[in-house]
Amino acid sequence: MDRERLESELEAAFGGEPAVRRAISRQAQDLVDSGRIAEDFGYDLTVETILDHLDDAPDDRSLGERWNWWVGSLDLSKGGYQRFQVRLDIA
């Protein structure tokens, strides 16, 4: 996972505060390191897959809300993903 690229791509696609983009990139790296996505869903987590999943969130959501919406759906589906959510009061 290229965290700098992820932060840049998140800014281009969704905007958001720099602190939120950094928090998401850290959580994305932790998610990759955990191996959970590959184990539970059979694919590797990449910048592109993250952007695709966040794009599926409702349009009126902020970047942090989009991330938490996606992570929440992972948690509902398989459990154990709540620890990858970001605090929305960090900006």
C-alpha cells in the first residue's frame, strides 16, 4: 500500500481534511497488514479498490464518513472490522 499515493488520490476524488486523509491511509495500511481483506474476500487491498469502495458510499457523505460506511459494511458482513474506523473529530 502506497500511503502517499492513497492520500493524493483521496484528495483528488473526495477532498476532505488532510488529517482525515492521513488517518484513512494509516487505517488502510493496518487493514492491508492484517490480511483480513484477502482472507475474507479473496482480493488484495489496493488504492484503486479503496477508491472504488468509497465511491459506492452515498454521495452526501464526507470522506471520513465514506470510509466508516465502507468499514461498517465489512464489519456487518464478516465482523471484526470496527477497529479500522476513523474518528471523525480529528480534523
